[in-house]
Amino acid sequence: MIDGPFFHLLPESLKKSEDVNVLIFVMLNFVLFFIIVKVLHSEHFHKEKCDIHKFHYMILMGDSVHNFIYGFIIANSFIVTIQSGFSTNIDIDAHEIPQILGILVF
């Protein structure tokens, strides 16, 4: 999953920006998400290890950020044109519906 944005968009952004700030921004994001994972992945169990409740905070945080970014993308595409807004909304729905069905079924 990380290979798409990281290996395809990072070189393109480096070509366009011609600045080291892109690499600094990437490294700061790695550190930030490492800290988030360490804080949210703390295990708090009284008697035994529980695999069910292990990732619920991480999933909640990931879904929150994911949906915020989707809202930002949809709002910006509606700013461009109404047609691009509806097109983006349909594209995101086509991505989200199978994902939600997969979560509910499995």
C-alpha cells in the first residue's frame, strides 16, 4: 500500500519542488506516525493477552484521518467544477463501498 504514494509521488514532488523540504517533511511524517502507533498501540489488559481489542484505537484514528482526507478531496473538487465534484464523489464511493462491505462481512 505504501509503495504507490511513496515510490511514485515522492520522486515527482522532488522534481517539481527542487528543495530538501520535501525530504524533511517525509521524515517528520515517518516520526509522527511512528509516535502515533506507539501511543495508540499500548496494550492494557488485566489478566491475559487479548488479540481482539489490540488495534481498535489505531483503526479508529486511521479511519478518521482517511475520512477527513476524503472530505477535503471532495470539497476541493467541488470548488473546481460541480462535475468534477460529483465525479470524485462517485469515485470515492466506488472505493469505499467494497471496503465497508469487506469489513462487515469478514
